[in-house]
Amino acid sequence: MNNETRRRDFLFGSAAAVAVPLLPRTGVAPFAKVTTPGPHLGCVTHDVLEDYSLESIIGVLEAAQFEGVELRTDGKHGVEPGMNQAGRERVRKRFDASKIQLVSFGTITEFHSPDAEERKWNIAIAKKFIDLAKDTGAIGVKVRPNGWGEGVSHEVTIKNIGSSLNELGDYGAQRNVEIWMEVHGSGTAAPDPTAAIMNAAAHKNVGLTWNCNPTDIKDGSVKYAWDTLRPWVRAIHLKDIGAVWNYPWHEFFGLLRASGFNRWEYCEAPAVAESDTERYLKWYKTLWTEWNRA
């Protein structure tokens, strides 16, 4: 059992995870959730919103005219599986009373280990987040591989990840929660291994979170990677979309439009000074809008 797993074991039983400092606004009629055609812009609370409370996350994203959020699950926001049912209901109602949709949870559960007990433990954690998503109104739970399993073939690792995802796909389908595997990990982030994992998972409730990785790029283009993985892509993690030298953004947004992608695209950008966060996210929204019309 690794240190992160032990930390989560502690967290699930921690009173700190149950007592959520959430103050729902009273007398506020719920805003209509996203009903317009996509794509829709959300934000991952990693780096840029890492140290923000749930209230602050909602406030900043509303001000920047984002539509949704994927909450990272490191305990900093107070929305974790250790919450009791009343806390979960408060989270759901708070988002219902805001302009921001709680779309997904960004877990770091992973299933590439050759140790069956380690995989079983991570599956159990992921199931707790699926239950949390169901109770709070989220539609997705992000998981990942983090490289090849040590001491076994790539084929065995692909089978191990695929069977774990298949089990989670069943569990999530019963609760109307999708499973999104992030395109992630040394070696496993390449398009062909990722496609092999999806074929091994073989579950209609299991898809991908595209991650805008350097491994997407072949001869300056991401078309091969996109064409290979597009059938499974359910969400997008965008990086610094202003850094045109790091990723072929013009081509990529063109591929998104041409394919009719109409789901969630998340800002996953580096942190900035807290005093600049709202301004930065407004800039990001403006640039994202321009890329989508280019």
C-alpha cells in the first residue's frame, strides 16, 4: 500500500472530511444548468485553484463566466468520501444555487500495479468517489494509469487496467456516473497503449479524459492521436492555451470542431498569484472563446 493510499484511508475516517465549512446562500433561486450546445468550459482545481475553498472556487468561476468544475480530491476543498449524507446534500444544493456545475471528481486512483491487492484497494477508493459523485450531482469520476506495471509485460498491465475499468464502468453505470481514464503516465499516455486499454476495458460507460500531452504530437501534429482516441474522449484537460509553441492549439481546436465535440473542456493551468486569479481566468475564457471560433 503506497503513502497516498494510506493517506486516503485516514481521510475517509477523518472528522475533518465530514465537517465541511459550506455556507449555502438562502433566498437564491437556482440558476438553470448547462442546456446550451457545447463545448463547455470548466476548470480543474489543480494548481490554479488548488488552495481555494469551495465557496471561493464557485465565486471566482462565476465571475470569470466558466460553466463547470472538476474538483481535485486532495482534501483541500472538503468534498471527499468521508462526508456524511447531510454534507453531500449541502454540496449539491450549493452548486444548484450557483451558475457553476459540479461536473466531475479528479481522483488519482490508478490500476497499473501488478499487485492485485493494490488494484483492489484503488478500485474500492474509486467506488467511494462514484458514490460521492452520485450524491453531489457530478456526472464523471476521473481515474488514471501512471505508467507500466513493474516486472510484468505491457500486455499484462493493459489487461489489469482494463479489467479494473470494466468493473468501475459497471458500478458507475448503476449510478449514472461515467468513468473517465486520463491519458496519463510514462508510456501509457501514448495513443496506441491508451487505445489498447480502452479496448481491454470494453465498457460503454468508460471513456477518456484527453490530457494535451507532448506524446500526442507526431511531426508537429496531433491528428493521429486524436483520430485514434476520439471514439472514447468524454472530457478534455487543456493546459496553457496561450503557449502556442507548446502544443498545436490551432489544429487541435479545429479537430475538436470538426469532430463535433460538445462536452467539457477544462482549464488545467499553472497557478498564479491569488490577486490575479480572477483576471487570469477571465483572460483564459476570452482566449478559449477565440480558439473555438478560429
